[in-house]
Amino acid sequence: MDTITVNLGDRSYPIFIGSGLLDGSDILKESTPAEQLLLVTNETISPLYLERVEAAFADRKPRSLILPDGEQYKTLEGFGRIIDELIEARFHRDACILALGGGVIGDLAGFAAASYQRGIDFVQLPTTLLAQVDSSVGGKTAVNHPQAKNMIGAFHQPIAVLADTNTLATLPPRELAAGLAEVIKYGLIQDLDFFCWLEEQLPALLGQDPEALRYAIRRCCEIKAEIVAQDEHEHGRRALLNFGHTFGHAIEALGGYGKWLHGEAVAIGMQMAADTSAALGLIDSADAERIGVLLEQAGLPTSASELAGDNILNRMRLDKKAGSHGMRVILLDRLGSAAVRPAPDDQVLRSAIGRHVTAGQ
Amino acid sequence: MDTITVNLGDRSYPIFIGSGLLDGSDILKESTPAEQLLLVTNETISPLYLERVEAAFADRKPRSLILPDGEQYKTLEGFGRIIDELIEARFHRDACILALGGGVIGDLAGFAAASYQRGIDFVQLPTTLLAQVDSSVGGKTAVNHPQAKNMIGAFHQPIAVLADTNTLATLPPRELAAGLAEVIKYGLIQDLDFFCWLEEQLPALLGQDPEALRYAIRRCCEIKAEIVAQDEHEHGRRALLNFGHTFGHAIEALGGYGKWLHGEAVAIGMQMAADTSAALGLIDSADAERIGVLLEQAGLPTSASELAGDNILNRMRLDKKAGSHGMRVILLDRLGSAAVRPAPDDQVLRSAIGRHVTAGQ
């Protein structure tokens, strides 16, 4: 088992990565001292893992709430259902929520924990690759607005993250690939060696090799923990973690949440950001192509053929990364290094987007 | 004009107290550097003060949102309306909300500011006595759940508070009295001299004497700023500010928000807490009576005649001040000093409550 610490003073917390952590491990039992526990999960995950987590906490009689599965349920209404459950249970300020599932469950349960009685504890039990490498770490919680993703939320750190790598065995291949998009992101923005390792080890990762997966998850969590410790509230460097996301959020929203998985939209967005970087001469076009090859080998899309480029650009202006001083995008300086930059001319963006869409809509 | 600072490190902010602050003062204009401004107010306040605040920021073309007036609108739905407005305006992370109104507007707009894009700036422009002495200071924001008050919210400090004492001239007498309940609270929990001053100066305060009002507001803000600086997130001493509120919140909820003003419910609650303190021998019953006299002279209720005592007690168990280790209440040690204590036996509470209700419902 690997342990990584997110260093945030009195809000520091551990990330545990290993196999079987949900199977009644001491680490699970000791992850929270709270007497009042609410397990939040979804309809897909509950038949697989809910019972064993409930069993681990049986002496504390945890309550469970099972939500529908999907990004389209990451709404203020879904948030309200968790709050209703906490109220119904008459839970106090020292209660704890356990978020058992992927990024949607973590974001919803985390925002409910941030807001119930102005903040209670929560523990992340991520069951998807994407959640284990990215969304469960760092304290970003949110729900979507019909107009744009993650517009309503809070920075609220969990008190522990337990990534049980065994859960990846039940992950559909499409979801595994979506997680690999975020894994590749870490290589691109921060660690060329890791990017090269991914090029080599992709077959092992796609084949669910436990050692390869464990190493990839650890490396991603190390990078994320370091960045979050430096810039918890995203006033600076943390924005680099949004590489590909400004494009990707627009693609997700235009598809209607549910069409693209978050990681798939991010893959398309990273390709668009790489092409923009190449168009500006920041990286070689050969590097942009190399990125596309890895994404496609991972089983990820690199184009959104049915979305019109202008729609994507309009949506991007709504994204949180935009500021009063104009839209900003995260571009690559080279493979393994990214920077936040003012958005280039619309023609440059339209061209980079246009290479990966057809303007039919 | 008085200026008080709430010392919270890099989140410190000033409270300005004076007459005419909303009339295009430099202090108002300079309260926020944001280019994108949303003024949130209600139907009662907007005809009185909105135009002058809009005029002060005319060069930045502020947007305004006018909500219905009343505690019954302090809901997740009202919160959603502010978020919708921010999205509609395509406001960025460096936008600022100005909350122009009483405690309901401040709580709603503050929670929206806390949650929009995981947190933007806001400025409090309190127009009621209650908001000027209490709710606009200290960063507690929240909306109500149908089952209990302030259950969904955040700690999110404003960047400035401007209390224009001229706004109190248009305050209905019932609202002025409701504010005096919180004013009296500060004397009771922390400052016997101030309590005695209030006994003397009550006629001047009820007569809207500007100097008396300014002094009372300043003293309350000083006490609150000191307590909040010591214990921002209410792990300890800040809980004393909830004196009377555990009873009061139950009374408000049972009345259906809208029947009792918050300050009125707090007045009844403070009387019940004082009687509980007397029943336990912590204070003399003469002191409890002295409190009742002041509350009644201020035009405040000290009994909720149509609510059954057992209902109040059941509701209190839902209150945020309850913890896994049992309900706690804030009681007086003497006039001018309060402490958090485990709730006494139900009979003691029932008796103290019962003196101020009839069990008809």
C-alpha cells in the first residue's frame, strides 16, 4: 500500500492507495472517528461495494443514500437530496459523509459536506480511475448549472482518501479510458518521464496490470498533492490541472451531460489545447500528434464530430477559468510543462477546435 | 464615522458605521475593486435605497436582483435565483456581490457568493438594526431547510461591511425592536456595563436617537469582531453568540418562518434560557425577571403563547448546536457572562419553556 499526504496544515490528510482497502480494512474503519455516518453512492456502485463498506462500520449503524448514476444528476437537486437525508437522520456537526463512487458522487457528497451546517467531515472512497487520480484529491466540490459545469461549489478538503485499486476490475473499459485521460494530463503538464512511461506501459494499464495501475495512481496523486499544497484555492499554479478542461467543459455541456464522459471530453479538449499550442509555435506539431496517438491508443476520442466549433468557443467564454481580463487557456510550453496564457486570437482557437469537429450543428 | 476591523489575517475586513454611507460616499465606491457587480436586495428595500447604490457604481454598470422580502424566502430556491443571475450575466471569479438589506438578504447573497465558482467576493450593506449589529458581521451565511433554520450554508467573510445608520429611519418599529433583541444579547453574554447602559438608554434607542444608535451598533460590532477573530468557525467561544437561539430557532421554525421575526423568536428564547439559568441556580430569578422587563420595554415578546412546549423541545434537538454527545444550551453564569453547557434534564427545560407557552397546539 502507498500513502501520500496532502500537506495543508491542520487540514492535512492522507491518501491511501492499495488493493482491498474497502474489504473491512483497519484503514477504512479508522478513516473517521464519527459516530454518525452517511454513505452516499449510486445505483451502479451500490450492488458492488456498498455492503462491504456498511459492514466495516456496522457497529455505528451507518445510513446509506443511493443516487442515480451519471453526470446529469450532479445538480443542485441531487445536492438537496443528500441534505434532506442528513436532516431526516438529524445528523449533527460531528457527523461524517463517506463518498463511495466516482467523481460525480465525490463532488456531490463533498459539496453537501461543505454546506451541511456550514461544514462537516467527509471521506472519499473513489471507485473509478478518474476519481482515484484526480477528483477525489484536493477538495474541489461542486454541482453543475444547466448552463455550465461546476459553477456551484466549495473548496472543502476530505479528511481521508482511500483508493482501493481492486474496484478498477469492475470498471467498464470506457470508464478506464476516461480515467487515463486525466493520467495522461499529469504527464503532459508536469512530468515528461511519466508521459514516456505511459507511452510504454499503456498496454499494461489497459490490461489492468495491478502494479502498473498502482504506480500510475500514485504518481498522479503525488503530483496533485504537491500542486494543491502550494495553491489550494487555485490562485495560480493549480489552474494547470485544468489543462484541456476549458475546451472539455464546453464539449461536455454542449453534448448534454451524459453524452461524453468527463475524461473523454477532456481528451478532446487536451488535443485542441495541444493543437493550439502547436499553432502558436509553443510545441512542434509532431508533439501534438504524439499526444493524439497516445490518447487514441488509450481508447479516447480526439474529436467531437457533431459539435460546431463556434458553439464550443462561446461556451468556453462562460468557463470559470475566464476572468474579467479576458479568457485564459492552459497551453503546453513543451511535453511535460504547461502554463496559463491569455487566449490567442479567435481564429487560432477556431482553427484548433475546427480540426476536431464538424460544423454541422 | 466609526471603523472597526475584524482581524482574520489575509481575510481581515473593515466595518464602517456612520450616517449617509449609501449616499455615494467614497467608502461605498471604494468598498470593492470589482468591475462586475451584482446588487442583491428585496422588494421592500429596493424602492428606498437601490437607486443610490446603483448610482454610486454607475460607471461599472452594476446588475440588480430584487427578491421577495421575508425569512420564508431564505431557501435553496432563493439561493438558486442569485446563482442563475450570476450565470446569466456570465460573471467571472473576480465579480462581487453587494448584499443590500437585512439578515435574509445578507445570508442568501453571502451563501451565493461563497458557492458561485467556489467563492467570490461580497460586501454587506445592512439596512436593519439586526443586520448591522449581528448578521452582517462574521461570515456566517446560510439558507433554511423546511425542517430547520440555517442548515445549509458556509463560513464566507465579506470584504467590507457598511452600516449606514440613516437606513434605520425607515425601519418599522417591529423590526427595530427585533434588532434590539440581538443588541441586548451582547450585553447579556459579555458586557454588564453595556446591559446597564441599554436599560438607561432604551427610550433614546426606541426614539431613534442617532448617537445612541451609533454607540449601540459600535459596541455590538466590537464584541462580535473580537469573538469572531478568536473563533471564526465556532469551535468554542463563538457559540456564545447563539444565546437564546437554540430556543429561538425552534420557535421560528414551528411558527412557520414569517410568523415571528428572527429577533422576536430570539427574545423569547433568551427569556427561556434565562429562566433555565435561574432554575439551575446559575442566576437569581430576579435577574431573569430584569431581563424580561428590558425585553418587554423594547417591545419584544417573551412568550409564544400558541406553541406547545414539547414541540419546541423536539425541534431544539435538531438544532446545529446539538452534537453527538447530546444537546447543549447556552446559559448565563451572571448578567454579562454566558457559557455553553450540556442541556439540563428535560423537566427543567420543559418547565422553563412552559412558563412562556400555552400547550394548546
